[in-house]
Amino acid sequence: MKLFLVLGMINGFLAVALGAFGAHGLEGRLSEKALSTWEKAVNYQMFHTMALLVTGLLMMKADPASIIWAGWMFFIGIILFSGSLYIYSTTAIKTFAMITPLGGVAFLIGWVLLGTFVVKHL
């Protein structure tokens, strides 16, 4: 439980910091499209930071494998989805954009596992 709460807090901090960096440090240095990609990475990181925090809180209710895997899928999704978009937006190397859908799949799996947990345990 504590691990996902800590990961959520760290990712929340990073999402705010990276959002501010994109808005102030990258403005004028990247194209509008690249800045939009950066912003999308920040948004998805923050959305799934909230999912990590909810996962950690729900673990106080029960501790089955589905909720643990949901948390890991959200974390892996943040790394793959948002991380690849951060790198792609600043380098324009298309290989990184090809990693992004893997992060999206991890997010989807995390949501299914979280939903399964909620239906079975709440």
C-alpha cells in the first residue's frame, strides 16, 4: 500500500514540475506540436498518478493480486506512455513514439484490474 502511495506522490510532483518546465522552459524551443505532445504526457502522467493514489488507498480494504497488478500497470504505463512522449517531443525520434501504445495498453490493463477489484471487493 505504502509503495503505491509514495509512487503516486513522486509522480504527482514530477507531473507538476514537468508541466511547469514544458510551459516555461520549453516554450519557444519546441514546435507547437511538440509542446502539445509534452502536455499530453503531463496530463496522462497526472491522471494515472491519481490512479496510483487510489490504488494505494484501496489496498487498505484488501490486498489481492488484482489491485497490486493494477498499481504496477499504472506505474509501467506512466513510464512507457508519458516517458516516451517526453523523449519524443524533445528529440523527434519516432522510435520513442512507437513505445507509447505499450504504455497505453498498460494503462488499460490497470483500469480493468482496478475495476475488477472494485466489483469484487467493494
